[in-house]
Amino acid sequence: MRIDIFSFFVLIFISSVDTIDDECYLTVPEIGKRYGYESEVHLVRTKDEYILELHRFPCRNSGIEIQMYFKYSTSSSEKCDKTSKRPIVFMQHGLLADGFSWIPNLANESAGFVFADAGFDVWISNSRGTPASQKHIGYGPENQKFWNFTWQQMSEFDLTASIEYVLGQTKQEFVYYLGHSQGTMMMFARLAEDREFSRKIRHFHALAPVATVSHIGGLFGLFGKQFLTYAEVILGRLPYSPLSIPRTVQKVISYMCSKFLMQNICTLDIGFIDGSEKMFNQSRVGVYLCHTPAATSVKDLQHWIQLVGSQKVAKFDYGVNGNMVEYGQPTPPVYDLTQIDTPTYLYWSRDDILADTQDIRDSILSKMNKTIAASIELPHYSHMDFVFGIKAAIDLYPGIIKTIQDDYDKHRISRMHKLRQFS
Ligand SMILES: *[C@@H]1O[C@H](CO)[C@@H](O)[C@H](O)[C@H]1NC(C)=O
Ligand SMILES: *[C@@H]1O[C@H](CO)[C@@H](O)[C@H](O)[C@H]1NC(C)=O
Ligand SMILES: *[C@@H]1O[C@H](CO)[C@@H](O)[C@H](O)[C@H]1NC(C)=O
Ligand SMILES: *[C@@H]1O[C@H](CO)[C@@H](O)[C@H](O)[C@H]1NC(C)=O
């Protein structure tokens, strides 16, 4: 038997370390509880039988001044009424991330908490393959079949099942969708294909939007362009496996990165993939790295690499023969973004090397110009700053909150008028 020296030292190291931040070990609902937010866990079954966990923050923080924040409570003195009609905000994370994306910082700095405090009913999704959603009716994550998916299936099955579930639970007609990165791609694809579904999305707020990725930078750019062939050879060998870092290793990285002086090196590390991050809370980098990267499938990354090469927004390419079997045509079908008519708000930055400005112009603005409600540039935001940046609660979320509140008020008033006409 081979003694795994590395694991041995890791274990010694871990057991001697008691200063790893507790939030490392906590789930989204547990972190919520720590900050004073009531939470619910809901299980959703997709059409292809994955079981996903949805996390809900139905109430504001119990310590927050009511009049100021809790706009949609019927009376300002009442306790949180989960059944009261309030706008739903559905939050969808990006690639190699999970629901933690929305609560990485203090309560006044994290989207999940800030929106809950503003009186919204917050629902946070966890895509298939992430730690909270590694379940399937027929088999577990140890089976190769489990990892046979990309964002295409997250879009087709996870989004539809989750949003239908939320509407069923709350008896509402629509949600306001907040997506980051891959979470925007999933929605672009869904809206382009599914007219019925698009009625359930009142607004689409796209943070760091990605559709085509032909101008992408960072590690993806390298893989996609110069190293496309190498990447395909490497990834092609293990098509049906998870893409993740072992939990122990992730904790060691996280611990070292929480130490003074290591932090810059560690953010540079995330930076290599995503572009340098400027607005992180440096003393929380260890916590970020405990939860990110979260697991996904190797096939998902393969799909992204295909798009860098093809410069299209297309379904997974199985090769000519495979495509004939899968799609009945030699090339993978392309999503037609001109079909989208959901009001869409884009939030982007010139300093984001993943959601490149040229790509946004070419593939989103030009195709969706009739339905883009606003296109807003953020100053010096890197790709992860839209969710991890502590300034997003100042520059970004208040505008979205105001836009949604105004729209929801308009909706309520017009509904009241309609009701009055009938009575
Ligand atoms: C959030 O609150 C903390 C402490 O209460 C404060 O230091 C920080 O600056 C606040 N952040 C923002 C974005 O207002
Ligand atoms: C993965 O999915 C594709 C497309 O649906 C299918 O053709 C293939 O047989 C699946 N592979 C495995 C190992 O399940
Ligand atoms: C950064 O995170 C630390 C640890 O969680 C916290 O004490 C500090 O207030 C945060 N700083 C800001 C500016 O939010
Ligand atoms: C939208 O884009 C198309 C094609 O680029 C252009 O012909 C059209 O004038 C644009 N419409 C608006 C409202 O900007």
C-alpha cells in the first residue's frame, strides 16, 4: 500500500489549524442564519431527474429598520409575512461558482442580503453539479452519467424547473432574474428558445453578460485560442467527470490565502482565470476560495472552449455524426438571440476580460437592441467584482433594486385598475 505523504501532511496541517474561517464549512442557509436571515431549503426535481437545492431568504434581517427597507410589507410593524405578495428575485450564479456567489461578504455588501433587506423574496439557485445539487433520482455523482451535462442542460432543465417551482410556491406570475456570467448565458439560451417560459421572466438583469466569447481573455482565452487542441486532448480523455478541487486541498489553499502577505498572490491566482480582482475584501479571500471554484462537469468547460473557437452561441458540438444523432443536423443548433423580447438590463465593464465589451456589442447589443432596456457600464469591475466586489452594493445593486421596485409598483397599480374595471 502506498502511503500518501501529501494527504498525511495535509491532515496534520488541517488538524493543527483552528483559525480557518467558520464560513468555510457553512452552507448558504447557514451563512444566512449567522447574519440574522431566516432561510428555507427547497428541493426541485428536473425533467431529467436531477435534484437541485434552492435556497430562499424570504425576510429581511430582523435587526433592520423596518420603514426604511421593508417596502412590501403590508404594515410596517408586522413580522415577516412570507406569503405576502412581493417581487421575487431569482439569483443564478456563474461557471465554477454556486449560490455562495450571492452572499460572499458582510450583510450590507452581499446581493442576497441586500435584496432581502430591500423587501424582496430572494431565491438562490444551485446548478446541477455544485455541492448542494449533486443528486439524481437514478444515480449519484460517482456515476459518469451524472456529469454528462453543460450549461445547455442547466438552461433547458434546471432553470425551467426551478423557476416553475418558485412560482408554484409563491403563487406569483413572474420573477425578476439576476444572473451572473454563465447564469446570463443560461437565460439568453432559454429566452431565445422558449416563448412560453419567457413570460415568466419580468426582467432579465445580466451581470457580466456572456453570449459569444470570441474575445475572451485570461486562461480561457489561452485555452480557447492557442491551446485549444491541447485542452481538447486533455479534457477529451475525461469527458464524464467532475471538475473540482478536492475539499482538503481547497481548505489548505483557503487557509494559506487568509494569511497576511499571501492574499495578493491568491487573488492573482483567481485573477489568472478571471482578470485581476480589485474590489475583494482582502481579509475574506480565504472564505471566497473555500467556496470557489465549486464543482461543475468537465463537459461544461469543454462546451465553453468550443464557443471560443466557433465564435457562436451554439449547443454542444458532438461532431458531424454525433450532431446528426443528437440534433438531426451536422452542426449544433445556434441560439437565435433576436427572438428574445424580455426587457434586459446589461451591466458590464471594460475591465472584465471574460465578458468582453466587443463580444457584448457584437452578439448581445446588436441582436437584442429592441429589448435592451439599459446597458450600464461599471467602472473598473473585473468579472468576479459583480458579485464578490464590496463596492457592488454601492455602485450596482441600488440601481437594480430601484428599477425592480418601480416596475413592480407599476404592475400593482395596473392590476388594481383592471380589477376595478371588472367590479
Ligand atoms: C458595511 O458595514 C461595515 C461595518 O458595519 C462597514 O465597515 C462597511 O464599510 C460597509 N460596507 C459598505 C459597502 O457600505
Ligand atoms: C451523454 O449525453 C449525450 C447526449 O444526450 C448522449 O449521446 C451520450 O450517450 C451520453 N453519454 C453518457 C455516458 O451518458
Ligand atoms: C472584510 O471582512 C472582514 C472579515 O469578515 C470584516 O471584519 C471587515 O469589516 C470587512 N471589511 C469591509 C470593508 O467590509
Ligand atoms: C437594431 O439593430 C439593427 C441591426 O444592427 C438595426 O438595423 C436597427 O436599426 C437597430 N434598431 C434600433 C432600435 O437600434
